[in-house]
Amino acid sequence: TNGGIVGEEIGGKLEARSTNGAVRVSLQQVDPAGVTLRTTNGRVDLSLPPSAKADLSAECRNGAVTVEGLSFEPSGEQSRRVVRGKVNGGGAPIDVETTNGAVRIRSLAASNEAS
């Protein structure tokens, strides 16, 4: 509940939840069963392989959502706080949410360059 979550080079189904802490995850592959990342007070950073195929739903209440370095096709209504769409044509469900914090979804290649 209290504390951040860090996961690196993950390749299976993933569900990670925190109340007071950031969630930072890098995936080597996206499992067909999907990914769920949630926190209440903290940012969420998710790094995906450039070839990942996913149906993305990301939102925050107080902050902004960004998608960087991935082939992303928005679907439906978008805002700075709600982003939904397909990564590389769509695939496994990825659901990301925080209340107080930003959400950043980016290419693993871009993430490694920034490290």
C-alpha cells in the first residue's frame, strides 16, 4: 500500500497497485493477458518494447498522460488526462491509472537512452 513499485525486464502478465508511491515498470514483452498499473498518490512510468502491440487506456485525475516514441493511434475522446488507443495496431490490454500524478508511456528504446 505505502511505497513505490519498480519492475524491470518483466515478460508475463502484470498487475501492480500502490496507494502512496510511484509505479515504474519496463516490459520485455507484453503478455496477452495484459497489464494493469494503478496508484493513488504517485506517477506511473511504463516502458514498452518498440514492437509491443497493445490496446492502451491511461488516465490520471491531477497530472497529464504522455505517450512517447511508440506507434500510437488514438481512439475516442482524448485529453491531457485521458489517452486511449492502439499501440502498433492493438493487442493485449494495458490499463494505467493514477489519481495524483502523471502517467508516461514510452518506448523501451527511448527509456534506455534516457537512463
